[in-house]
Amino acid sequence: MAISEHGPNTSLVLRGINDVIFEERPVPEPGPDEVLIQVKKTGICGSDVHYLTHGRIGDFVVESPMVLGHESSGIVYKVGSKVKHLKPGDRVAMEPGQSCRTCESCKKGKYELCPDIVFAATPPYDGTLGRYYRLVSDLAYPLPDNLSLEDGAMVSALFDHALPRLTSVHKMEPLSVAVHSVRTIGEVRPNQNVAVFGAGPVGLLCLAVAQALGAKRTIAIDIAKERLDFAKSYAATDIFSPPAKERDETLIDYARRSAEEMKQSLGLTERGPDAVDLIIEASGAPVCVQTGVFLVKPGGTFVQVGMGKPDVEIPLTILLVKEVLFKGSFRYGRSS
């Protein structure tokens, strides 16, 4: 593909809460093992919105101007002297996290836990919402001819044959998050029942991954009817909209009642083949975390994917007596 002439590196820069500007940034020069990419398509992630509206996600705080964006594809503009598998004009999907490759986590294949990872649009590192982005060459994945650049920002061509349905939909990076949370962390098995809280982009992809890996029931939980309707048409076998919270009802009591109503409405049981084996919490809402603990079966697995409030009250005794395996899922990893 022909590449355009070198132009200004116009970038979308976050300066503070609800304060973004377009700014001209220097065009970076690729090192020997790097490529310079003309960014063509970028998806807007929930984290971009969160940084825009709150200025932080947990301990990741925007303290200086930062370029947003990390779900991107583009065209290789220039290659470093040691790069042999890519050339100018190649269309590529871009992996946004560059780990150190030498620490204990990286050597174990858990590079998402690398303490020195440079992740696009995670403070203090700039993201991909500019005209040009420099990237280690092995994190630029060539796109096949049947996928457009928009597909490149929204499609994964990297996943194995176990996920055939997913090769035609959605973003590489969010799909990696879904595969990581459902398959790698959640260890979903065929014929299991999976409940996903939050039917946004990541939640929808978690439903699709679970379905592709043989889940018997994939249950979408959300408060937005239009999201549930789409989830049902996409990858959810069942949908559920929680009841309204009663006046003076505590969140814990509300979560317990919501879980019981869900079981009754969908014919779910506490144990056995109709119990919920795996919870994927993709909303970050405290009440969804709490409801999931009440909903999951004894000995089941709970995976926290959504990032919301940093401190959440959970029904600890229920978690203990049911021996729930509670796991966190952060970004994506080697097997996803």
C-alpha cells in the first residue's frame, strides 16, 4: 500500500479533566528493532473516557499532558535497520503494551504484570491518537488482505482456530482482554454456565469468547435494555435486567435480592448443572461485584475485569464459605 508523505504529528492530548487539545508533536525516529507507523484507525476505549472524565484509573494518575488512544492500526512508514519482516507500506494492527522482556513476570510469560511495561495511553506514556507512533516491530502484526485498516483496529487476526467466530468482529485489544479474562484467567470449560455483568464492548466479547469455547449458557446482565437486546442477538443465551433498588435497602441486601431474582427468573440453581460456574464482572460497578458473589456457585470462579471504584465492600463470609476462587484480570497476556 502506498504511504502518504511525511506530515505533522498532530496528536490528541489530554491536559486535564475534560481538557483535550490537538497538538503538534515531534515525529519519533524508530530504533534498530522498531517501526514508525502512520496511525490510520483508532478505537476509543473506556479507559480513554475514564482518563478524560476523571483524570485517573486507580493508581494510574494523569499528572502531565498525555496523548490518548491505544486500540489502533496503521501503515508502516519507516523500519529500523534490524527489521526484516516488515517494510514501508505494510498494513498492521498495533499491540499497545511493550514489556521489558527481562523481568520475572516477562520470563514466566505473564508480561501483562511487567512492572516496567510501557502501555500506550497509560500514565505517564503517550498513546496512539496521533499521526505517527513508534513501536517495537514484533508488536506490529501484518493484516491479511481480506481485512481493512478499520478491521485492524477492530479485528484480531492473531487468535487460534478455537475462536473462529471472533475473527470477523471487534477490536484486537478488547478481544485480547476478553480471551485473557475468560480463557486464561477464568479457565472456562465446555458445558459451563457463564454470567457476564456489563454488556458493553468488553462484556459482549467475553460472552462471545465463552460461547466460542463451548459454554452452555452465556448470561448477560445490564441495566440498559438496548445493550441487553444487542447481547441477546449477539452472543447471550439469556439476559437479565436487575430490579430497582428499594428505598433504604443496603447495597449488600440489594445485591442478595437481585441474585435471587436472577436465579428464579432464569431457572438457575445454587449447585448442579444449572448453577453459574463462572462470573465475569466487566462493569466495575460495586453492586455487580456483590451480586456476582451471591450468584456464583460454591467452588465457582469470579473474575474481576471492570475497573470502577478502587474500594468496594464485598460479602466476605459468602466468599469464604462458598470457597469462591476470586481472580483479577488485567489487560491481556501471552496466551490471549
